[in-house]
Amino acid sequence: MTGYIIKRLIAMVVTLWFIITLTFFLMHSIPGSPFNEERNTSEAVQRNMEKFYHLDEPLYVQYGMYLKSVATFDFGPSIKKSSQTVNEMLGRGFPVSFELGIVTLIVAVFSGIALGIIAALRHNGFIDYLAMTIAVLGISVPNFVLATLLIQQLAVNLAILPVATWSSPKHMILPTLALATGPMAIIARLTRSSMLEVLTQDYIKTAKAKGLSPVKIVFKHALRNALLPVVTVLGSLAASILTGTFVIEKIFAIPGMGKYFVESINTRDYPVIMGTTVFYSSILIIMLFLVDIAYGVLDPRIKLHKKEAS
Amino acid sequence: MELRKQHDNRNLAPDIPDEWFVPKAKDEDAAEAVVRPSLSYWQDAWRRLLKNKLAMAGLFFLIALAFMAIFGPMISPHDVSQQSLANQNLPPSSKYWFGTDELGRDVFARTWYGARISLFVGIVAAMIDFAIGVIYGGIAGYKGGRTDNAMMRVVEILYGLPYLLVVILISVVMGPGLFTIIFALSVTGWVGMARIVRGQVLQIKNYEFVLASKTFGTKTSRIIKKNLLPNTMGPIIVQMTLTVPSAIFAEAFLSFLGLGIQPPFASWGSMANDGLSTILSGHWWRLFFPAFFISLTMFSFNVLGDGLQDALDPKLRR
């Protein structure tokens, strides 16, 4: 297990390095400089500005400086908003995005599992079909469409919930709902199919024969095994929720990290693009790593180091 | 007299003389007759798919969507990019079936024009994933050992990359457009396919029929073509039916961030993005039609993919 974790840690660092390098060289291969728009600056001023951001150095020097700054978690100042550093932006935006992401993940996981269990227990019954219809619709409708529909119906027509921004628990309902529906649907489908498989196994029959209550059978015996496939997709679900926050934050005008990311893309603010990308990627890669470890802990049959070797 | 002895042992009929036992005349034809109609793997899968109503509905919608994508812009009396300032933001009517947008363009024509782009993106991305993934995964799985290890390291790193972030980065660098979207989606998209193919090949190459082929001295290329690939087709097809909607989704997502198809061209994603800003002024049709058809396409591909997964799984054969 320790050997496996070390191996995975190394792979994680390599992946991160790959992303940092990719981001760096991609950003610097964009034609044009971030100062192009300010046409009325004189050449001397422009050169001074480039000097300040080290844009006049050769690429490998910039790359070296960039690696160093990433290693010390200092992404430097923003080019477009000169009074702010990337760290400040992340510090301000991340707690909001994190809150949205975590609430969404919790809602999606619990409601998805609940829906999946109910559907599996009422297999081929009305509730099963209803739950799976909801699930397929949840996968099919893009979250920005759902968000708009929710705003239009609940916030504008019925006026029971606020339209946008992020200040009270009431404000959190619509963005969370819009963002959680897709992941919830995926979890519900997975839980249902693995639950159906587990329920036919002999040890469940044994449990029934022993006279255990249905609640105990489902939650103590079946669910633990049925949830393994759900754990495997948690990593990629977290990824989709994270990227989903760009869109949802834009629609609901939530002052999170996604806002800075999208803005920085449009204004070619290199330090901000690189900082947010590296930050997002690190979170994702760490999530994937934790999910892998959790998987090994949950399922004692899986010998992680063997899986690695095969 | 094997039978007799058995009887003796069990003391069931001790007094029956041996002469009473007459061997039944062998009827070779009857013994060899095939009672169940002989079906190839694909015929059987198709038969099972036909029984799955939801999957057939998905297939029907997809054919209908493809038909409209080809002929829709021709059916419409209005041109895709023909602007008419007198007819801005009209609701659906007998003249403009899906209404018009803020430049007076016909939403019906644009919806089907957008269908072309969205379906094109999805299908081309799936085909590129297929080509790269099958070759890469096939080689890794067939060679095995050190080659496999090295090749899978690369896949592992790419698999850990946040897919949409990379797509966004590439779109920023290359500038928005159709080619960029397809390229960006293909860069990381093939990894999933490669993993599936490699896993399948790894398993199948040790089966007896492959060993038999090898014993006969069949060439490697022929083994891959005739033995390995046909047997991995099931999971590959399922994966492709899931790649198409995720590519369409990604395109819509990019268009929504302003990195997708640029005007005057339209895709469902960019139309929905344009429509979003006007929804609060009551122009619901501008969001509704593209969003509805994105959802219908996603739905169809998903249920068809599920149906195919069941139909192509030999274990579920009844």
C-alpha cells in the first residue's frame, strides 16, 4: 500500500508538471501580447512593462522563473488588473467556488444514491421508471439550459428565489440545483445498476434468510458493495462540477474563481490563466488521487500494488 | 452394459434381462439438427436491440435529426444568414416556424444548420478517438510487457488532465473555430478509447482461438484484424455512442464561453448562448429550440448507448 501511494504520488507530480509546462508553452505560443490593446502607449513604456513582467527574457528563462513561482505558490501579479496579484484573486474566488462545489457534490451524491437505491428496490416498477427518466433527463439537459429555466421559472415568474449572486443560503439553492442535477443523474444510474447486481448475490439471500430487516440488508450489506463503482467516478464527477462552475458562476454572477478564469481567457491575462489552470488542475489531480486511495480502503479485495503492475 | 450396472447398484429393476435392452437406432440428422435459428453475434445483438423500445426510440430520433440536419436548411423558405431588420425577434409563426433572432434571421433554418455543425463535431471527434484509440490501445494490449507499461504511463498522465481545461486552453491558443474544437476534443479524447481497447485486447489475446490461430502460423496483422478487433467491437461501439454526445456537449460548453463556433456560423451551443441573454425579455424560442435539440440528441445517444451495451454483452443473451 505504501509503495503504491508513493508511486501514485510520483505520477501525480509528473502530471502536474506536464500541465504546468503545457500551460506555459501554450500561453506563450498565442500570437500577440497582452499589451496589444493599449495602442497609445509609447514603445519605451511598453518595453518597460514587458520588462516588469519579464516578458523580454528568453522563453527558457521565463519557464524557469515560472516553475520556481509555482513551486512557491506565488503566481505573481495580474497583467490586466495591475493592483491585484493572482494569489489575491484565488484567495477571494476560491472559498466561494469551493462552497458551491462542495454543496453541489454533497447534494448530488446523497440524492443520487437515494434515487438509485429506491429505483433498484422497485426494479421495473413505476418508481424505477420515474427515477430513471429523471436521471436520463438530468444527463441530457446541459446545465446552462437548466440554470436558465430555473431562473426564469422560479426566480422571475414565481419570484420565490433570488435571481443571482451569492450571499445567503437562499441564493445558493438555484445554482446548486442547476449544477447538481447532471452528477446526481450519473450517480443514480450507477447506484441502481450496481445495487441490482448486488441484490441478486447469495450473501443477500443469506441475510434475508437470517431474517434481517430490509433496512439493515440494504444499508449494511448491499450498499457498501454497491457504492464501489460510485466511488470510482467521484473523481471525474468532481472535475465536471468544477468546470461546470465556470458556466454557473457566469450565469448567476457568483464571484468565484470561474469568473476570473473566464475573464482572464478573454483578456489574455497570462499569469491569471496559468495560475487558475494550475490551481484547478492541482485540486483535480489531488481529488483523483484521494479517490484511488479511498477505493483501496473500501474494497479489501483490491490489491493496489498489483493493479499497478498489471 | 453400463446402464444395467447402474440399475443393479440402485436395486431398481434387478430382474430385467439384458436382451430387453435394444439400442435405439442412431438418427444422425436429428441429433445434429439446429433447433434454435443460427444467429451470428451481430444478428443476435441487432435482434436484442430491436426489442429495446427506448433504444429504438433513440435510434429513430437520431435518424430524424440527421435527416433534418441534411434537409432542414433546404426545407426552410429562408436562408440561414439572411437578415431582415423588419422581422426582429418574432415569435414562432406560420412564416417563421421557430421564430427569428435579433437580426431577423430564421431560427428554424439556423437550428438545422447548427445541427449540421453540432453533429459533425460529435461524429468527427468520435471517429478520431476511434482511430487513435484503437491503434494505440491495440498495440499496447497486444505487445504487452514493457511496451504496454510505457504506453500506459502516457495514457495515465493524459487521463489525469482536466479534460475541459485543456480543451479551453487549446481553444484560447488556436483561436475559436470548428477545426480548433475538433482538434482540442481529440487531443485528450482518445485516451478513454485506448484504455478500453487495451483492456479488451489484453484479455482476448490469451483465449484459445487466438492461440490456435497463432499455432497455424497466422500473421500478426491478420490476428489483430480477424480475431482481436471483431471481439472488441462491442465495447468500442458503446464507447463511441457515448463520445458523440460528450463532444456535442463540450462544443456547446465552449460556445457558451465564447470559444466555440463564431458568427455568422451557428451551432446549437452558440445559439443557446445567444438565446440565454434574451430569455428574460420573453424571447423563449431563441433558447428553447437549440436547447431542446441538444437535449434530445444527448438523450437519444445515451439511451442508444445503454441499449447497445445490453445488446452487445453476450452474457445478457437470453
